Amino acid sequence: MARASRKTKRKVPHQGDPLLKTSQVRKDKLSSRQKKRIKKRLEKPVVDRKTKGVTVSNELNEENKLASKKELFTLEDEDISNDGFPADDFGDLEDLVSKSDSDEHPEETPMDSSPVEHTPDTNKAHDLNYLDQRIRDWMLLLANFKTQAPPNVTRSICVNSLLEDVCKKYSYNKFLAHKLFDLFPKELLEFIEANEIDRPVTLRTNTLKTRRRELAQALINRGVNLDPLEPWSRVGLVVYSSQVPLGATPEYLAGHYILQGASSMLPVMALAPRPGERILDMCAAPGGKATYIAQLMKNTGTLFANEINPNRAKALIGNCHRMGIVNTIVCVEDGRKFPKLMSNFDRVLLDAPCSGTGIIAKDPSVKANRTNEDIQRCTTLQKELLLAAIDACKAGGYVVYSTCSILVEENEAVVHYAMRKRKVSIVETKLFGEKGFVNFKGFRFNPKLQRTRRYYPHKHNVDGFFVAKLKKLM
């Protein structure tokens, strides 16, 4: 008879009670090292770190509140100047900072609390607001200087103070700030603030391959929010937002449009090229204006697109290929030498190198880097190029001179110089815009210079530009 097997109970390992503290375990079951550790823990007072931190921060906050109340009472007794600031410019602050640095226990002093850490940011924001208010006050004072100027204060003192504040807030150098004030004595602030905002993105339809309406519909289907650039352009589109990169769409790669600033279309419109003509674009890269000229020529005639920089000429060639231009010859030559190589052109476009004072929104470095030597270097080159453009044009032909600068030295002064050196006359551009200067800072130019056109970011919402159209008489 088989015996029934005994079921042996499995021994469950001992599980310690989580609520049982180490100090409650019998000492005779512990090793000597454990006894020593427990003895040290029992002798050391238990402190809740979180509670300690809260109490310390509460004490510091109470001290800060007392200190702030103290300051409020003491400020009432101080001498306050007319501009709202104490006569003593925080003289005690240095003493407090040096005292806090020399303390052995900085955590016990209220100077190490959080308000002191945020003081520089608060002062910076306060300074910007204060500068902005001062600039507006200076502009208001200069606008009504005869009636509101305080005694013993000259106009030059107000102007210098205004431009000093402008340089501090907007990071302009003094030279360019004075130049801009000469141009916009009443609209300086509007012009400078317009340069802090990007201009709208615009593109030009390539009518050799598509129509503006068809292109607009194709881009809208891709998530582009746009409108026609009206009323002065029949091929331009202004883009407000886009869900796709505009430089990588199938339409862009197929050459249906090119990204081009609105103001850079204006010189080509003033040139008014016709099919079958012989035209020269003296400074053509990267190709926005050259491809527009070829487009208006309907790919007929001959367009010579010249660029002195070989690397930039590659971009010009690439755009011509993408846009389907077949009537263009790309040259790499110094424009000043071009009349000796080729001349007798029906029309010549010269978009001359300049200081870039009209495109500060695109290149903010212009604000601090332009000097008087840079302007003189540009004007010398511009005069030589314009004379060469006139020499390359046939009698009865047209020359369009344009820059992305707003300075008179690079625009009206250069055209006035060319009129004295060559037999040319200024004709109407048939464009909108501000009239060119005839009198400026004691200089008197040819009265026909009012037929030139100026464009400003704060008035026309385009990059600063200058366009002049000349007709060669003989």
C-alpha cells in the first residue's frame, strides 16, 4: 500500500516591514558596522530639507518686502528731477553690492534673493522704453521748435540728442543717422521703424511659360496665400504666407516664376524694352531684371547680360536656363570698359552697385558699417559706370540708372554729374513714386531731376530705390 506523500510547506523568506524603522531593530541581531551607523543617525538631528528651504525662502521674502517698503518711503524724500529719475543715480547700489560680495554667508543677506538677479533685464526694458519716449519727445519738439523750444537750447543740440538716442536704440552709427535725418527731418522715426520690419515677399510671373492667373491658382492649391501686385504690375504676386518653400515648388523649378523684390521690377518697367531690340544690362546678376527684360522682349532680339563677378555670373546663367531665356548672351567684363568692346545699343540698364541704404531690412549690417569713405567710393564707381552706359547707347536711345540706395550723393548727384559730362536729357519714367530732389542741403540740381522717382519703405512698403531715365541726344 502506497504511502501518501507529505506536502512540505515552502519556507517563505522574511519580508521586512516597510513601516519598521531601522532604529526599532534589535541591536543584538546587527553587525558592529550597522550599530555604528545607526548610532550616528540617532545622534544626528533629523531636519526636513524641504521644510528648511521653505522657511529660509519665506524669511528672505519677508526681508525683501520690508526692504521694498523701506525704499518706497525713502524715495519720497529724495530730490526728483524733471525727467522722473532721482538726482542721485542709485549711488547706494554699489555699496550694497560690494557688501554682499564681502559677506561670508551671502545666503543670509537679502541682496542674494531673486529680485537682484532680475534687475539687469528690468533696467534694460526700462531703458528701451525711456529711449523710445525720449526720441518721440525730441521729434515733437523739433516739429514745433519755434513755439516749444526752451530758452538757451539750440536746434543743433536737440538734433544731436535725438540722433544719439536713435543710435543707441536702433544700432545706427552717427554718420548714417545724420544722413537719414537730412533726408527725413520729419519722418525719421517712421523710416527707421519701417526698416525694422521685413518687406512683403513678392514674385514675378514668367509670361513666356504661363499666365499670372494660372500661376496664382497653382500656388493657392499648394497652400500659398497670395494676391496680385496691383495696380502697377501685371506680372507680380505678393505672398502673405506659404505652407511650402517658394524656392522649391514644381512651378519654380519649371521656371514659371522668380522671387524678385517689388522695387527691382520698376527699373525694367521704366526701360520699357521692345521685341527685336538690342539691349545691354550692364550689372545683371543674379538675373531678376535681365530675365524680365528678355520676357518683355518676348525672347526676340539680343540681350547682353554683363556681370564682372564670375561666381555671380553662374547664378545669372542658371536663372536664364530655368526661365527658358534664349535671346541672352552672358558676358563677364568690367562695365566701365564695355563701350570699347561693344556699343550702339537701343537701351541700356544700369543697376549700379551702391551702399544699400534702401535695403536695411534685408541687410541690417548697413546700419553700423557704412562710412563716408564707402559712400565716396560708391559715387566714384557709379559716375564712371553711368558715363560708360551712355557711351554704349546709340543716339536717341535710352539709359535707365537705378540704385537700392536713398542717399542723394548716389542718385541725383550722379545723374546731375552725367548731364554735365554728356548730352543727355531726363525723360518721364511713367512710374508712381516720390519726385527726385532738385534742391538739397544747399545743392541745386537740374530742374528736370524732379522727373526721377524715389521709393521708401515707410511710404510705399517696398525697398528703398531710385530710378532715373535718360535719353541720349547725340
